[in-house]
Amino acid sequence: MNTQLSDARVLIYHKHPTSARTVFLRLNSSVCLFEPLPELSQLLEVPVDSPVLIHPAPLLASAEQFFGMNSGALEWDKEFHAQLDVPHGLVAVFLARYKLIDPPRELVAEKAAKFIALTEARGLPPVELELLRRAYSVIMEG
């Protein structure tokens, strides 16, 4: 099973160190960067100890560059790993935390993106809502 970087997505979040308020980055109509998932995407059950088929570092570097963030501003959350069955194969989904004290709202707004709370995610496709639910569980346990 060979997964390419183009078959990967990343969920980016910020968790405030004091209040623990957690927000997710939304670009266009999706929280799965850099492109929305295909309509027939289904979340697969992946064992916790399953190997990661690709490393997310290049994906995180691309996100940092796209949004104009400093190098190293995003950190891969190794506790979260998801795979989706999509019409053309598999898509790996990773989770990344923006490490600085405040989310870069103005910076991402330049790319028509914004950080949203879970309550603002209602209009997202069911598969993205489930990804957010799972990510939130991992974030709060960490």
C-alpha cells in the first residue's frame, strides 16, 4: 500500500495554554488542508499501533509556507492518525498543533482561512465532523 503526500491532509489546531480553548483552521469549506475530501470518503478503523505510511513533515512545512508562518510553528501530534477510503484510494489525515501562544488569525485571513470552534463546524461533511471529534478527543487527553 503506497500513499503519496498528495493523498494526505492535515487538521491544524490551536489550544490556548491557559484556557484550553481549542480552535481548528478552516480553509474554504474544509478543515482538511489543503483540499476538501471527496464526497464518498469513509473513515477507516486504523489500529492505534499501525505504522504511519508517510511522514507529515513535508505537509506541515507546506502549510507553514502557504500561510506565511515561521518554520517550526506547527508540530505534528503523533497521537492522532486517521485513514480515509476515498474513490481513488486511501487518504492519510494528520493532526498538527500551532505552537505559539495565540493563533495567527490575521495571517491565515490573508488566505481566506480562519480558526473555528467546534460549534462553528456544523455545516461540514459528516466525515470531517467525525475527524474533528476524534482529534478533539486526542487533544483533550494530551
